[in-house]
Amino acid sequence: MLDPIEHRNAERVRQRLDTAKAITFKECAESYIKAHRAGWRNAKHAGQWDATLATYAYPHIDSLSVQAIDTALVMKILEQPAEKDARCGRRGRKRRAAFAGEQAGQRSNSRPSAPDR
């Protein structure tokens, strides 16, 4: 028979884990921007992050949990800038290629925008 106190404690741990896993993409992105804002070269970068996410990512995945976001959703979002802005399109193509390479096991870096080293 399971000890009621152990059962209660295990249930509380499970609930905390479920809550942590349920963080939405928007909450996660906002937290990332807040944590890294001080390290960016100028304040414009934070604005660029906010604007880019609001334009391309949030319409599709803002309320989804981070756990629910898969490769297909990421690829859909990365394909959008190429249709709207040539400069963003070039960056997007590089990121899509890097992300696709990582998914195919040809790239080890987990950041699609980061160069291979």
C-alpha cells in the first residue's frame, strides 16, 4: 500500500512538472528576450526580436506549449520571411537549411541561426 504522504508529495511534484512543461511559446520567448536583453549590442535588437516574433511566430504558435512545437511548425514559420522581405528571406533560407540539416543529422548545433564550427 502506498503511503498517503508519499502519494501526495509525488502528486505535487507531478503537478509542478506539468505546469513547467505547459509554458507557452510566447512566455518562453518573452523570458528569453528579458534574460538576454542586457547582452545585446543595442536596444534595437530587443525591438527586432519582439517585432519578428509578433509578425512571424506568434500568429501560429504563441499559445502553444513549447512541448507541442514540432519541426513542421518551425519550418512553416521560417518559410514566411522569404515571401515578404528579400533580406529576411536570405537569412531565413540559411536558417531553414541549417535547421533541416540538424534534423537530418548532418548538423550538430541546436541553434538554427548559429554557424557550424
